[in-house]
Amino acid sequence: MMTKNILRKGITLCIFALLMITFSSHKPAGRKIKLGFIPLTDCAPLVAAKELGLFAKYGVDVELSKEASWANIRDKILNGELDGAHCLFSMPLSVYTGIGGKAGSEMKIAMVLNNNGQGITLSKDFCGLVGFKEVNKVLGAVKNVQSKKEVTFAMTFPGGTHDIWLRNWLAAAGVNQKSVGIITIPPPQMVANMRVDNMEGFCVGEPWNGVAAAQNIGFTHIASQDIWKHHPEKALVVNAKFAAEEKEDLKKVMKAVIEACRWLDNMGNRKKAAGWLTKPYYVNAALPVIEARLLGSNDLGCELGVQKYKDDYMTFYNNGVVTTPHKSHAMWFLAQYVRFGYLKSEPNYKAIAEKLILDDLFAEVAKEMNVPIQPDMKAFKTTYDVPFDPNNIDDYLKATKK
């Protein structure tokens, strides 16, 4: 009897040991990470990372969530419903300063997703009055249209990139921004709103400028890269708690996205990417329009022909130039808020940039991914503006008032 009991105990211990070995060699999977996106062509890095299996390759379970507006993205990142998102580069700056959200709310910029590839579309009211990049004719054209109706322009989020491209364009054209209406419309709703005459122009990302031209509702007057070549546009923006408490998982997400950005900058891959983006659960726009503009060929509309961009089409990697987040770029956007009256006094430019941009984390990831780190805090100049020196912003603001 004693021998049987000893035998039973021995078998039980063996089974327990085997179970312990089994469970210790199969660690439970990490939680699902949720990333939002707006249906725009430049959500491509997240889509490519998902479709190519790169998130899984780097060991993270990522779910992509299609969102209706930038305000939705903002709210869900701040409350933790989204861990991060494809987001306007300047949106965290707008929210933190109280322009586009509750002042002091922190959304962190992990990396940049793309440069270039936005545009300003004008309605058929302007057809024949102003052509492609004819900024010198915009003031006269606006006055002409204003003699018949009020003129309203739309952008996608107060203080967002599209808002700032629009205001820079108006300033370059000599149009007082207070003399026209400026409203907020989510990107996918731009074309429908122009169709029913809710506005005479809009600034938005692709493919919606291309869709307006293809549907003969409006024409592409200027692209954002014509306003600032190789400007930062969308960024991977994340919840502050996620960045602080799940740093290693965030790094894995960033690595997957960087690999996707490299893949997208091989022009031979862009037709495949366009095929994904056209799907209803992603951008849901016509394949020919997405594909053409992703390849740098813009059929402008209004019988203006086709504009082909050779090195300043939408880029996603460009040897690390794209992906590096710059504090100087953040400071430029903050200066625009002062310039255009969003902020009554100057903010602490450097402190805000350092608080919101995860440049140290990006440097870690870049080193591990062999991404060249681009120099920061250098002066630069956009096409129609005076030079901007992040170390001397007061002189820049004085110059813009002249």
C-alpha cells in the first residue's frame, strides 16, 4: 500500500513538473495594441506594416482602427482607447497649447510617417481665374469670387498641418485670413461638402484632392510640397501612459513602421500599396486616383494638365530624413500659432517640443534599425516665407509682420 502511494505521489510530481515546463516555455501573448488612422493615403505605413505582417514579425499584436475625424483620434488617444495613431504632426502641439483641445493634454510624437503629399483644392468658381501654383493671382481671384458670394475655405483640424498650410498660402497670396471663412471638415467629407457648395476651397491630404479633380468638383491649385518641400506631415502619435509604461512594445511598433516606410519608398511597391489602400476598410477611394498621386502624378483638373513630381512626391523614409522627428519643426508650428493669432503670447517653444517629442526614444530605435539620425535645430526656409531659425524665433515673427 505504501509503495502504491509513493508511486502515485511520484507520478503527480512528474506531471506537475511537465506542466510547469510547458507553461514556462509558452509565455502568454502580449495585449492587443490599438492604432487609429484617418482614411488618407499617408496612413500607408500603418497599413503596410499590417498587411506585410511586420507588426507580427516584431512581436506585437496590432489592431488598426479606422476613425471618422482628427477630433476622434485626439479624444481616443487621450483617454487610452487608442494606444496611438496616424496623426497630424502638429496636432499634439495644438492640443497642448489649448487650440485644438484642453490645454496641457499630452500626446507624444514618436516618429514621422511621411513628408509631402497634401494639397489645396479650389472649386470651379476659381477655374480660369487662377492656375497651378499661381499664388500671385489668388488675391484677385478671391476678390472676384467675393463679388458674387462669400468665400470659405476648409481645413481638417485647428492648428493642424492642413490649417497651417492654408494660412501660409493665404499670407503668401496677400489674403487677410479674416476676410474669408475658415471652417473645419474631416478629410473624407471634403469632396461631398464642396459638391454642395459649403466651401470654395479646402486643404487636405490625398487622395481627396485627386478625387475632387477626378469628379470635376474642383482642381488642385497647389501641393503642400510646393509650400514647403519635404515638410513633416503625419506622425505616429501615442498615448503618454503607453509611451511611459510599455516602452519596449512601442519600440517594436516603431520598428515595424520604419520597415514599412522603407518598403513604401521603393516605388515598385507603391501599386501594391495603392491596392490595399483602396479597400473599403482603409481609404475607400478609387484605385487610379490613389495610385497616380502615390506615384507622383497629379491630374490637376480644370484643364490644367498633369503635374509630375520627381523627388518631392509623398515620401515615407528617404534615408531617414522622413522618420526623424525634429524639435525645430515643432517650434516652427508653435511660431505659426503666434503669427496667425491662435496664441496671444509666445509659448515656451523649446520646453513644449522637448515634452512632446520622443526624440530620445526614436534615437534608440534608429540605432537598432540603422536609420541615419538627421541633425536638428538648424535654420530652414519654406518656399514663400522668410527663413526660420529655431534659436531666434523673435526675429522670425518680426519679419512676418512686415
